[in-house]
Amino acid sequence: MTGFDHRTFRDALGRFPTGVTVVTAIDGQGWPVGVTANSYNSVSLDPPLVLWSLARSSGSMPAFMAAETFAIHVLSDAQEALALRFATRGNDKFLGLDYAMHEDGAPLLDGCAARFLCETAHRYEGGDHVIFVGRVRAFEHGDRPPLLFHGGRFARMHQPA
């Protein structure tokens, strides 16, 4: 796009605070994969649908394109290190990490503000991303405050007294 400043556009998008999630699945060889994503959003209550998107350039793209199930972990404000771990390219992000496997085949992380186990319902073209829509099969949440992302940095919620 001629004359379109992508950096300024990204900065403008960063003015909208989002939650931080880690999305996990299993690849074709049975290994766990995961990515940090702040593109999570609810879609529908009936049926229960959520969405997230992944850059086409992601090394995890083949695993998520093939995955029939995935888990979305809404990170708590104590999980910044986990967000950074899954935002890193390349290495085994699960090495030394305590996690469980759901019977439907998605790795589950503990300590989150909320967690959603999803069946892949749709995949849509979204420019340099693919948009994944999941039908929520199970979920849980607690009282932990969420980790936020705003202006290119992690943030915490401020609750007025």
C-alpha cells in the first residue's frame, strides 16, 4: 500500500489495551506447540465461539492449521514470563514447563485467569494472518486479574478503591 506507514498503524493499534493469551495445540508428531497472542476475542454465546489470529510467518502455523483442538489461556498478571516464553521463536517452549495434556489433545497451562478448550470450527484468510475460530468445548476461570498489553508493553489492571 503506497504511502501507508505500517509502523504508525501498529502504534495506533497499540492504543487499544488487550488481554494476553497463550494458545496451545499438538503438532503432527505429537509435540506440544504454543504461541503468545493478544488477538483473542469472543464471537458468539450460542454457539459458544471465540477467535484468535496467527501470523502466516509463524513457525507454529502448520501445527495450528492441522490441529483439531486448541486451548486458549488468558494469562494472569503474574504470568508475564510465560507470555515472553511463548512469544520467543524457535526453541522448545515447553522444555522444563509444568503442563498437563487434555484428553482431546491440547496442552493445558495452570495459573491462568481463564482457560478455554476449543474445537477448530473455521479458519479464515486475514491478510498476513490466519483467523482461527474455535467452538468452546470446556472452560474455567478464577479470580486472578488478567495480564494486559498496551502501547507495546505489558500492563496491569488498576482497580479503583
